[in-house]
Amino acid sequence: MGRLTTHVLDTAQGRPGNGLRIEIFRLEGEARIRLGEVVTNDDGRCDAPILEGTDFIAGEYELLFHAGEYLDRQQVAGDKPRFLDHIPLRFGVANAEEHYHVPLLLSPYSYSTYRGS
């Protein structure tokens, strides 16, 4: 069964990005349909897959990471507005029977992602 997972790592502090709010959207043409919201646990992961089973279908998705809220809670200094506040990651799912792992490596001034395993 396919599923969607994520993992947030705070590369500036060298630890998991816990308590980071993430919204999930399915993109259908110009429409952006909100499917839900999760918050990362102490390990920077979600307690369950973000999407799985019949909710996880081929198509285009967006994970919206609320990085500014997280950085504020961590008391990370920075200019206002923050350089990175909301980080949208858009990606395609070609085969919904596979595991799509979309991690975020985060610092106050940069981020990166990849398709993990």
C-alpha cells in the first residue's frame, strides 16, 4: 500500500524539527484542495502517514511547512518578516502504490528536500 510521509530536520540546530505544522493539499488544475494538517513529533516525523490507502492517489500535491511558526517557538533570531515563513513543496505522485517520503531540511535562511525512502 502506498503512503506519504515526511521528516523535518533543523539543520541549523542539529536536531529534529518537532512541533512543526504542515498542511497537505491536492492540486487539481488551478484548484488547491486542502486535505488536512499534521504536526511533527519529537523525532521530527508524523505519528502516522500523512496520506495512505484510498486517500493517496496519483496526482500533484503540496506540503505547506509553517517554518516561521516553528522558528519563532525555537526563539531563533531573525528579521521580520522572516526570510522563510511558509515553505510550499509541490511534487507529483506517479504511482500511488509506492512510498513517497518528502523530507525537509530546514534552517532560517535555506531549505532542501528530496524523495527519500
